[in-house]
Amino acid sequence: MIAALAGTVRHKDLNTLIVDVSGVGYKVLVPIDVALEAAPSKPILLWTHLAVRETSLELFGFSDR
């Protein structure tokens, strides 16, 4: 699974980041404190959890494990 992402913030909303990792943009749901710390065009490392459901895949990101 996806355990962590290291890349560049391309876009941010209140609880969502788009993280560019080698040309692939990952949509990551994050807590508000992580979103507030993130800045577009800056590097970021997120520890992640991939929630697999019958109708969706959601990637959650956190600043620590």
C-alpha cells in the first residue's frame, strides 16, 4: 500500500492537498492543521493511510506516523 508520500504541494484546500510525486498528482485528505502548514510549490512529506471501501478509495495524510 501507500505508506508515505514525499513531493511538492501543487494545490491546497481546507482539508485536501494535491501532492505532485514525480509528475503524478495525489489527492490527499488531511487534517486542517496539516493543510494550514502546507504551502503551494513547497516540498512535503506525509504519512498516509489508504482507506479501501466498496465504492471508493481515499488517501489520508498525516504529518507524523
